[in-house]
Amino acid sequence: MGVTSGYIIKNIGEIYNRYNIMPQLGLHMLRVAAVGSMICDNWMGPEIHKDDIVAVLLIHDLGNIVKFTNLDPYWEGIRKETIDKYGSDDHEATNKIAQEIGVEGRIYRLLEMQGNLWGYRDNVLHSKDYDLKICCYGDSRVAPYGIVSAMERMDNLIERKKGLPVEKIFVALKDVISELEKQVFSHTSIKPEYITDANAESTIKSLGSEWLKGKTTEDNKAKGKSH
Ligand SMILES: [Fe+2]
């Protein structure tokens, strides 16, 4: 037994506060979780577990502050504390925080694979587990400024990695995401284009209501950069 998806969803505001989650990072996770939630709400395929998907996506970047640059002194202090406690690798930091929270094994496994889609790409594409596929797809729909198409997001990332050795990986990852999108949306009553900021707004608000309440627009403006 461990912390369940229901607990995570209900207490996400408290979890974000406990781990000093930056406003833009919390908003990112809420947006990605809303993408997953909307897919689940329009699902017509094999059995999926909406609470697990939403919970995983709500916590999928809890340790991401470690890779930010150009933060103001307050958040830079939080970043250093986070690195001291959980290390400087963002995925490892997220996994360690999830372990500390005590999330259930199933949630931890989904989180771990979601955080390393490149490493698990063949398993994910060939898996019959649609919880896993939806978890892996969600992140590809959210840019720093909001929900976008998966291809816009991937082109954006490729552009940012231009000339670096890792550029090739992002180009290949674009094909993985494109295939994943086809697989997921072959079982939904909606098309990928239905998922927009405007259509996701109410879901984002209901997932993050408590935590979003204390946040002003000023807080939500991008501070620092993740890449
Ligand atoms: Fe993310």
C-alpha cells in the first residue's frame, strides 16, 4: 500500500506547497494533467484508469526546478535546497520526491516511464497499457506558454536543441510522439485539436482550485527558463 491516486488528486495543492513548486511549474503540471483528463473523459477504447493518469501527470515534474536557470534569488535558493536533497538530475529528483511522498507502486512505475520516454519508447509504443501511453503523450502538448499541438511542441524543442548532439534524439522523439498520438486518438471521440487552453480551462481550474487561488497573474508569468 502507498499513497493513492485519489489522495494525490485531492491534496495536490498541499503537495505543491510542501515541495515549494514554482507557479509556472505547477501550472505546467496542471495543464498536462488536464490534457490527460480530457483524453480520459472522451475515451472509447480498452480499460484505462483516469485517476492514475491524472495523478501521475499532476506530479510528473515535481523535481524540475533543479534544471532551471536565470531564477530570481528566492527561487534560486529553493533550487539549491532541492538539489542538496534530491540531486541535480530532474527525473531522479522527481522520482525521489515521489518515493518520499510514498506513492503506490503502479503510480511510481508510470511516473518513471513517463519521465524517460526516449529510453522506454519501444515499450511504450508496443504496450497494451493505455494508461502508460496517455501519461507519456500528455507532456508533449504543453509548451511554457500553454497547450499547443504535439507537433508544434516538438518542433519548438528541436529548434531549441539545434546544432547540439541531442537534436537528433528530439527529431526521432517527434516520430515517437506522432505515433503515440495516432494510437491514443484512435480510441477517443475527440481529435487532438479539441485539446486547447480554452477547452482545458475548467479542468485546469478544478484540478488546481485550492493551489491556484493564492496565485496572481504576476506569479504565473514565466520566471526563469527550463532549458
Ligand atoms: Fe512536463
